[in-house]
Amino acid sequence: MTREILAGSDTPNIRADAFLAEQLGLSRNAVQRSMETGEITFAGGEKIKKNYRVSPGDRFLCAIAPPAELEAAPQDIPLDIVYEDDAIIVVNKPRGMVVHPAPGHPDQTLVNALLHHCAGNLAGIGGVIRPGIVHRIDKDTSGLLLVAKSDPAHQRLTDQLRDRKIARIYEAVAIGRVGRDTGTIDLPIGRHPTDRKRMSTSAKIARDAVTHYAVLARYNGYTHIRCELETGRTHQIRAHLASIGHPVLGDLTYGRAKPEKGISGQCLHARTLIFDHPVTGQRMTLTTELPAYFTDVLARLGPAEIL
């Protein structure tokens, strides 16, 4: 299937490979190869020079065959279910569990566990790899995840997510002393220009991203912080806290290069979800206790300052 991409009036003056890599979710090297083979061209079929810079109004044709989609099979994996009814299920995902199958993680994911638990009663709108999944959290982030069990429920919940009517509240341990008791980080986030596994607040192609935070406790060199997402970009809290000089403890991608305080992988927990039930309309607030790995880290930080 061929996809046409139009450079809008607000498109920055950047190289075509960088622009198309962001639009297609591919690496720049992959885009460059496709430009050379003719899989990506101008709309008229002309080849794109490697150093061509995009202008507003440019149209590109992309005829890259999508990778074969993995199949997700039911697997009997224990789930920590916080709430469940005929329309939705809310699970407390453990740290270290991948949400859905992907290259390198073909099974033992949350989706595999949900397919077994729900025995076919999951929304199909998310596709065979993400059935019912309304939003995602990273492998090494623990906490609440909302899943729809029917297509109408999934559509209503994704509408709420789009309209910013679902509150997602996290707790994290940040490196360093966060000075202000409360604040808002309003910095657009886009794919890092050279490292495709990272996001950046200085990307040329980025989407708006807003995180509100409040300090819960300060320790010697660390801060226990609450973060509420107004938007939901990939790695948003991790990238935002790193952008203000306070990366999440244990985050080897955005923070310090070596593990500390006995943790490798970010100390970040999705603690609270607030949303309207997709069938009854009732406003629901679901929360969890902090997991053991998180409280163990807090215990290692020593005495907390009283706010």
C-alpha cells in the first residue's frame, strides 16, 4: 500500500530523510535506503536526493511494505487485576513486563496474559497485537493500565484520552533536589534525531507535551515526585524530567549511565487512573499501592525532609 505524505505549512526546513523518518516511525538509514531503491519518491515519481531539504507543500509517496505483524497467543500468566467488569479491565502491570508483542519480545507480554484471562472477550479495534489496549506504559514502568473488552468501550475510552479527560498520575524518584514544590513542564517531544530509541525535547519535529508535577518528599540528592500527564507522548515523564536536569532514578536511557540505589530501570509507577466508565458514565478513580521495588528505593534514600 502506498502512503502519501504532505509537508504542511509549519514543516521546518530540514532534510527529507529526517522529516520522513519521523513521519513513518523509521530510522533515517532505513528511509535513505528506501529513497535509493525508489520505495520513497516525490509524488510525481522523481527520486529524492539525500541532502534535499523539505519545503511546505512537498508531497512524497512511500511504498514501503509493512513488516509482517506478529501473532499474539493466549498465555497463562498471572495478572494483578485492580478492577474488572463486562466493559473494561484495569491491571497493575509489574515492572519488567512488556505490554504487547514486538520484535525481541514475541510472547510473555501483558497482551498474551489478557488474551488468556479474557478468553476472547477483548476489543478488536486495537488490532491483533494491541487488542483492547487504550494506552501504554514502558516495560520498566509499573502500574495501572486500562483495557477495553469491547469495541464501543475502546472507542469511548480513546476519545476520552484524545480529549484529555483521562487523568494519569504517576510517582517517581527523580535524581537531584527539585527546587519548586509544584510546576509544569511544557516542552514538545519528538523522536531523537540520531538515537531512535530515545525521545527529545529539542527535536525539530515534535508534538506538544505537558506534564504537571508536585514534590512529595525531598531526600539527600533525590526527590520523590508526583507527575500528572496532560498529554501522553512516548517516554514523556522520563524525557521531561531529564530536560529540567532531574532524570528518573534508574533510567539508564535519559539519566545516569550506571545503576544506583540497587535499581536498574526507571523508578516510575503509574499509580492512579481517573476516567469516565465507557458504559455507565460514572467517574472512576482507581489507585494502587507503591510496589516493593519503589518503597525499597525510598528506604535506601534515608530520612526525608518534611514539606
